[in-house]
Amino acid sequence: MTFAMAAVLLLTISACRDTSKSAEQSAQVSQSEAVAKQINEDLLPDAPSSPILDMASLLSEKDVKEITEKIIELDSLKLAQVAVVIVDDLKGMKALDYATALGNKWGVGHKETNDGITIVVKPKTGDAKGEAAIATGLGTEKKFPDQMCTDVIDMIMVPKFKENKYGEGIEDALDKIKDILLVED
């Protein structure tokens, strides 16, 4: 599975809420899609050769290996193509906008099924709060809608992140995502 694509596939990405609460969820999704299209792609990292980019150096080698195995399994089961990105700077963007723009730039997801999932984590540093977001392709959103993304972030990822167990939080989230995507319609 390669994420260093020769051409940028502009996928229609539907964004799942970041960890900040808001009553205007559906308006945020549309707004995030619009913002993602306007973001200067030069602010975003280039696609790595693996499905994980840990720019904040939070994951151990064991974490990377286990997360990669889960990502490969999701792809081999034809459930989703996943990218996990940990950053120390969102370049002034909301995590949601960053995840959506990055998913678009990297072409996360198979073109035929638009089954991409981009997970972005920005850990808490100093006085700056941590943020997390999950952006899904339209093909994935049907089984993994916005509210489920929010629940995975709030109930699975954030509690582990508060314990500085970023690898575990991402692994547990990927397990839950697999369970959700395996449910038959």
C-alpha cells in the first residue's frame, strides 16, 4: 500500500468533527470542505511512503508497527484506506480542516470507492490544547458518519491521549473503526 501517489486525487472528503464541541456540526462539515479546498497545500507535508507520519515523535517503533498492521488489515479487507498523522503544529488550522485538506492532498482512499480515512492528532503542548480529527471519504461516511467519528475521538482516543498513550488510543480507534465498517447494512 503506497501513499506517495504520483498525482493528487481530489476526493470529495466529508469531515468528522474535531474534539472541540459545537452545535453547528453540519455547517462545520460544509465549511471544512470549503476551507480544505482553499488551504495552501504547501503548508501540508508531502505524503510519506508509509501510512503513518509522526511529526511529533510520539509513537514508539512498536506503536508504528501495530498501527501499520491495523491499517494494512483495513485496506486488505477493502474496508478503508487509512492515513494517521501526528503533528506538533496545525499551521493555524483546525484539526478538522487539516485532516480534510491532507486527505485530499495525499489522495487517501481508493478512487473507485472513496473509502479514505485520515486521522490527525495534535498533542497538547504547553498551554495549547490537544486536538484530534477524523476525515472520511464519502464511501466510508455511510457506515462511519460524523457522530461515530466524534464518539471514537471522545470516548476512545481522548481518554488514552490524556494518559499520554497515543499509540494505544490510535490502535483502539482503528479497532473500533474496523468493527463499525464490518457491520453489514
